[in-house]
Amino acid sequence: FAPAFTLSFHDSECSSKPQVRIASVVSSKPKNDIASSIHKIITMRKLLLILFLCNYGSLSAQVFLSVDSFNYFDNAKWQKNTNGFDGIGCNFTNQNVTISDSSLKIIIDQNSDTTKNKQFLYNSGCVQGIPFYKYGYFCSRMKSDIINGTVSSFFLMNQWVPVDWIHKEIDIEFLGKNLQAVQLTNHLIDTKTNNYQSSTATISLPFSIAQDYHDFCILWTPDSVAWFADDQLLHVEKKFIPDEPMQIFMNHWNADTASVGMTDWLGGKINNIELPSVVSYDNVTIQTLNQYFGISNGINAMKSSELKIYPNPVKQNFTISLNSTYKINRIDILNIINQTVYTKQITEEVEQIDISTLQPGAYFLKVQTAKGDIFKKIIKQ
């Protein structure tokens, strides 16, 4: 995630008149296409970003901006996920995720591999982002030429843990049974108690998602989630808002016919004559104030309330303390491009950290404990 270049602009839309600096741009596009993408993002979505910064940013906010146009599969940003889930009716394989015509494609086709004893009659794919983000503006330019009995998606999800997972998602989903609608959902699922809470809206679209590419976006803030299509507001939800870092996912799948409810939701069984079913992602853009790497063991933001950092923002020194249940082993301070700029072994429950040598800006504090890592954002003045 090396920075491509730095871009700055000043706005007076907020009464506090914040100075906003685009701190990092990551892209696989040629330079002239990068400039075009950046110009479109700033001119067409500038108001949303400014509103987001005014409400949730600092007076000097460093904004991470990522643009991936899928000229190739960037293993630093994405990984192919072959893990399935309950109700799915296809095998997620690496081969069903491809790059062609400068777009990422996920394809459902028939499974002809009988030698490896794969579970399902169909193959498809899933792509998972590597970084975690907490709040921001997440967009994909997509075309879903998909068939009845399938669903394609662009969504955010928190890190899976094997025991007592509190499953959180923000979804954009397209069903092959209706190519002129989009389903928008927030999920909050306690897997220990099977307490399922969600809020779903199905919105009609003035176009077919199979005929051309369209921009679909999620604006995620601490108070609400808003969804957009081609920069037009579709829906706002204020219930079940995720409050911890999440990753981007893109997938395409059909239901296991043994799951009657899931099969009915998708419009029935696949008609093999209509295959292949293809969803294409022309690009993904991300604007966020909080980017995280290496979140592990599921405690991250869920337990970060146990961590005390003061003062923050900080001019020279700050104090760090953590509930004794989570003994700190070491801290690392990372800049916004994931470079470690400070490391210290911790021996006390309360310790003072001197960052007077760091440049002003936003950093991420990675606190390593025996039970996992916790991340916090700190501002150096």
C-alpha cells in the first residue's frame, strides 16, 4: 500500500472550516486514469465526504483514498476466499475469480470436477479485502449479468471468529430473479444465542443491472448507513449499525436446494441452460478516516473500550492503560500506509509513550496482548 501521491484541498462547508488532506492514493490504474478517477470522486462525492468529516473527522483529517481498477489481481489488497457458509449451493474456487477487460469477474458455472469430491454441482467465487476499515465511503462500479436462482453482492463484514461470533454486515445484493432491484441490509447476528436482527430494504432501480455498469456505494458512519446508486440516495438506515472494523467482500452464489427458504428467496433452482452467470466489478473506491491491518483473534474493536489513551489528540506524550485481563506485551504505531514508525515493549499496566519525534497527523496504535490485538486511532498535533 505505497502512496501514489498526495492531494490537498480546502473547504468552507463546515463552520469549523477543516483542512482536508487526501493522504494516500492506492491504484492499479495508469496515472492519467488515476487523475480521472480522483477528479470524479472529489467532484461528484465531495459533499458527502465533507459532511462525513464535519461530523466525524478532526479539524485536520487525513483521509485514506484507494482506487482499484482491476487491471490485475492485486494480492496486496485482495484474497480469494474459498470458505463457504450455511445455505450456499456452490463451491467457492480460485478459478472462478478472474480478471479480464480491466474488470474483476466472479462466475457461476457447472462443476465438472468429480475427482476431488467437491460438495456441490456448481462452482463460483468470493473475493475478500485484506485491510479493515471503520466508517467511510465504499463504492463499486458493477454489472450483474446474473441468472435466476443466484445473488451477487458488494458488502462489508466484520472478522469471523470460530466461537461466539457477533456477525455484522452491511450489504448491497442483487438477485437474478429481478434485475431492476437492489437489496440493502444491515445484519446483527449473535451466533451463540441465534439472535438474528436485521433491517432490509428492496429498492427498485430505473435500469437493469445486467445491461451496463453502475456505481453502488455505502456511506457508513457511527450513526447511520446510507446507500447510493450513481450518486443518487437510495436508502438510509439507523438501526443495527456496525461499530467495529470490517472488510470488503464481493461474491456470487446460489442456494443449496436443501435450504428451502434460501432457494425461494433467490427465485428457485438454477436453469443450467442459462449458465454461466457473471458479476463484473469495474472498480472499487474507498474513502475512510480509519484503516486497519492485521486485526486478529476477534477482540480488536469489540474490546477496545478496555483500552485507555490520554490525551488524544497528543502533542508529545500520551498515557496508555488496559484492563489487567488483557496484559499488554508490546505496542506499535503505524502510519496510514501501514509502516511501523514506533515500537515499544510494555512492562507496566500504565505506561507513558513519547511520540514527540513523529510528524503531525493520524496514526494507528496497535496494542499486542496475549489474547489478540487491539487498534486505536491517535492524532499527533
